Amino acid sequence: MSTQGYEDELRSEREHVAGLYARLDGERARARREFEAALGDNGSAPLERDVRVRSLGRERTRLDVADNGLCFGRLDAVSGEHSYVGRIGLFDQENDYEPILLDWRAPAARPFYTATGATPENLRRRRQFLTRGREVRDFTDEVFGRPAAGERGDAALLAAVNAPRGEGMRDIVATIQAEQDEIIRLDHPGVLVIEGGPGTGKTVVALHRVAYLLYTQRERMERHGVLVVGPNPAFLDHIGRVLPSLGETDVVFLTPGDLVPGRHITAEDEPAVARAKGSLTMLDVLAAAIADRQRLPEQPVPIGLGDVTVRIDAETAAWARDEARASGLPHNEARAVFLDIVTYVLTERATARIGRGWLTRDDREGWEDMRRNLLGQLHRDDAFAAAMDELWPFLTPESVLATLYTSAERLRAAGADPGLLRADGEAWTVSDVPLLDELVDLLGRDEAADKAAAHAAERERSTEAEYAAGVMDVMKLDREEMDEDVMLAAENLLYAEDLADRFTDRDTRDLAERAAADRDWTYRHVVVDEAQELSEMDWRVVMRHCPGRSFTVVGDLAQRRNEAGARSWGEMLDRYVPDRWVYRSLTVNYRTPAEIMAVAAAVLAEFSPAVKPPDSVRACGIRPWSRQVTGDELAAAVEEFTREEARREGTSVVIGPAGVPGAVSPAETKGLEFDAVLVVDPARILADGPRGAAELYVALTRATQRLGVLHRDPLPAVLRGHTALVATAGDAT
């Protein structure tokens, strides 16, 4: 294409995209007007109005995400027809809703990502736009069926991977590659495992898969939403804008420490403790810890009833305990069975002793009156209540774990690892979260408290209805002054209960807020990122949240740092979905340049020689460097790196072991990416626990442009002998 021809084409494309933005603005204005009208619509039924408001709210959200990169490509068919591909779909309402912009998830848009010279899929040309904001800055063409010379088909991809990093992860909707697109659109109803090394885009592929599923299965999925589980808050902040940028907001983002509503736990256990808590053997430990709280009295407990004293002895308590356990109910619900049997025994004993002298055997009414009287006394008796709380106490998940952790005797009785002993029983760690969650089911609810709450709610509603009835009385008109053929009294239009409902607080939270606060909420689809870190007990929690077993599981076994984590995917998944999980791998590294990956690959070969590192798609031309410093020089060297990077566009981070000023741990950077990374004291990272090599591998693969290494101790052998690491910072050019 000549220079003039290119300029003419660019001008034409700019005008076309400007027209798409004009239509987008018109659609936004229409949606805003209809949304505001729906909010003020008092003529419709409340439920009908709420449905319309929510629908229009979603439409406004869909339209609001498309300012940046609304249209990013064009497909030219062999037949001569062409179509534009973009972030959302736009339609010509005056022409039978003819699509004027294809949503990237639509089947007709798929060739944009999958067509190749060998399989052009009836395309003559694929055009990719490079945009900034609303402006088309450039375009590249890939012409199928012609020689590849002069084509610039990778320009958009390379521009994206070389661009400076910002605050969060960007979507890849304009540059999805064929192997990624195949995974995004995979039609599999069960569990999809996506494994890939650093920089292969596995996380963003998983998120785009969620957007695709929501697009193709919206009615089935939107009522329950999607859960995304990520390793830490920084990671969730990093990825948090991807799905909203694709128009999807019914998504809950949680870390494993957030899976118990109302708690945000970040502290971690030592590896051995985490391994013990993450094992399924903890199920037996928890059951035994609860059983240990179901006690028998060491001495008979005296209870005064009427003029006699009866006793709760070990035999009675054992009978009640056996019956309560045999009921199969959770502990707190089985308490009612225990209570009923003890109550029955005590009242029978008291009745027999009291009535022996003045009631005949045939006086059934007298015996029943006496039993009811004694039963009332028993339920009001403080000593009896205290005895029940001692023998079969109401338990909470927190009370069970806290008392278990602070007692060596209870740990022994439950068959637990003695290493779980700690001084502060409520110093919760991430490994405690699945145990707390498990105990919710093992303990059950306090039925008495639930009934009391239900009665209170009913009393409040009755009060509101009485008040509403009074309001309607005031509203009544003198019927003698009404034209009954024309006028209707208030009570003809409303019942008092209906009016009371008008004043009832409605839950106005969106789906994500309601789901995150509800422990029993179930999701239609769950994404688990850095899934190799989840323990056996963690998997029980996430599986409980998705009974349909629709998962996208993302991870890299080579990066596992949790001793309780997965050593194979089947180890974790076969228990739940033995025939319903499939595996796909990503092999191309789009993030880490070849110069940096060469250094990281040496570490990978040392601790996981069977794993092949991903192939980097590019080189950046900047060689990683290393410098040895003394302890006194370290802080200044870190400050120098930070100061130099602050002058550049993009992001940077210092990664090191605990005690390095200004550094974060490798675990805190999992899943993140930065333009420049400084790794400090790699030998100490390697020595930090059994998974130190994996942590160093993570640290070395966070950079997209520049990598430096500062070390006080000699470089580890795996780095010292590697020629890709320049010995001095001054040589890093």
C-alpha cells in the first residue's frame, strides 16, 4: 500500500470509528433517559419496576465501558463484505437491528482471533487498529493467501506487550491469540484447568472466558453471579478492572482469607502448620473436637423441682448423648434432642416422687398438669440451664477452634497435630478459614435463636400492619359524600399489609454485595487463580460455593509455594469431578522478555527440571544485571533503583525476604507484573522455607522490561554461573 493510500485508508477508518462513537453516545443518552424514567415510574408494580431498573442499569454499564478501544479491528471476507469487531455490540435499530459492530464474543467475530494463512476461514484480510482513547492512531493488515513479506500482523500484539504497565491488568480483547481464544470459547460444562508459566496470560484468559460465558449464558448465570478467588488483595486490585472493562459487574472477588463473610484474614502459618491444617485429616480432628465438648457429668448434678431434688447422672446424659449423635443433626441442632431426653427423664422422676402420695394411677389429667408444671420450672431453672451448657454447649466455629488451639489436652483428645498449639486461639490465619467454614456445617444453627428472631420479625410486621390500618382509617372519606360510581376508598385499593410492605426496608445491594456477605450463596461459575496454592480443605470451601461444578482453574504447579497445595491437578479435582475436568496449557510467554526468562529458566531447571519454561514472544534488548553490596550499602542501592525508575514511565517493585527495607515478599507479587523489578538477596529467598526456589522463580518473572539483582551474600550457584546476568549495573544496556 502506498503512503497516500495508507493515509486515505487511515482517514476513512477514523471517520468510521468516530461514527461508531457517535452512535454509542446516542445509545448512552437513550439508556440514561429510560433509566431515569423507570426510577420515577410509580404507576408500575414494584417488582416490574425493579426488574426494568436493573435491566436498564446493566445496559448503562455495558455502554459505559466502551470509551477506550470501542472498535479495534475489521474483517474483510473473500466475498467482499466487511465487518468491524469491538468491545461491545452495536446495532442499527432502523435496519432490522443489523449489527454495525460485532461484540468480540459473538461467533461471527471469532475469525478475528483464529484465522491464519493456512486456515483463513473465508477471510481476505484482518485489520487491527492501534487506538488511544477514541482515536485510531494506526492500523496493520494481515492479508491471507498472499506472501507474508511486509505484513504487520503482530504489530498490535507487540505494541501491547511492550507498552508500560499501569495501575492494573489490562484486558487483551484486541490482541487475543489463537491458543488463548480456543480456551476462552471452549464449550465444557465442568472444570477447565488452564496451566501456563509466567507471562502466558492465563489469568487474563480466564477472565475473558468469564466474560464470554456471561455473554453466551447470561440468563443462566446472571442470577447467581461469578466468584473469582485470587491469592492476595494486591492481585485482586490488579485484575479488578478487567471484567468491568468488558461490561461484566456481577462478579465477586475474594481471597482465600475472605471466604468466611465478615472476615478479611491475611496472616499465614508456618509451612508445617499450614500443611497440617490443609489436610483432609482435619475433618476427623474437627469432628472429634466437637465430640469432646459433648460431656458426661463426673458427679450427678442436682436439680430442684418442686419439693424434690432430681439428678442428672452419667447414665442419663450418656443416653441423651447417644440419641443426639444418632439423630445425624449438626451439634447445635442436636442439642434439642439431648435437651428433650434429659428433660423427660428428670420430669418423670420428679412426677413419680411428688405424685405418689396424692394422685391415683388413673388420674391422667392430674399427672399431665404436674408434668407441665414441672417442665415449666425446669426450663426456668438456672442450675438446669448451666448444666445443659456444660454438657452440650451451644458452639460457634470460632469457639471450637480457639479452645482447641490453646489446649494441648484438647489437641491430643482430637487427634490433632501438636504443632497447632498457640497462645492466642483467635489469631486467625488463612489456613483457618476453611476450618471455620467447615464448622458452620458441622455445628449447624441455633434453632432457638432462629425461632426467636422469626417471632420478633413477625411481631414487628404485625405492629407495622396495625399502624398502616390506622393510617387507612384516617384516609377514609365520608361515604355519604362520595360518588361511589366514580370514587374508591383507600381500603378498596390496598390491604393494610400491602401498605406496610411499602415501608419495609428493601435490600438494595447489588448482586456482588449480597453474594459476598452470604456464606450460603452459590455461584454459577467460579474462577480460582493461583490454584496450585489451595489446600485440600480450601477446595472443599470453593466446591461448596458452586454445586454445578462449573470452574475455570488457573495455575502453574511449578510456582507452588504452599506445602499444602497441589502437586497434581488430579490430586485435588478427582475427588469432586473425576470425569468432568479437562486440561489446557498455554506455552507462549507474552510478558517476560527472552533476556529475563533465560535467567528464570535456570532456576526452574534447578528445582523442577521436568517443566519446560514458556517461550518468550519477544526480546527487549536490555540484559538483566546483578551487583553485590555490603549491608551498609543495601539501603542506598535500593533507593537508587527506586529513584531511577520513578523518572521512567511505568511501574516498578523491590522484591526480597523479610527485613529488606522497601521490599515486598515474592508471595505478595504473585500474578502481578511490573516494568522493572529489583530482586534483593536471592540466596536468602532460596533459603526461606522448602519452596524458596519457587518463590525466587516468581520474583524473577515479574518484570516486563528491566530486571536487577542486589545481593549481600554470594549469588546462588544457579544464578552465578548464568551468562545472561550481567555482573555490574553499569553494563546493563
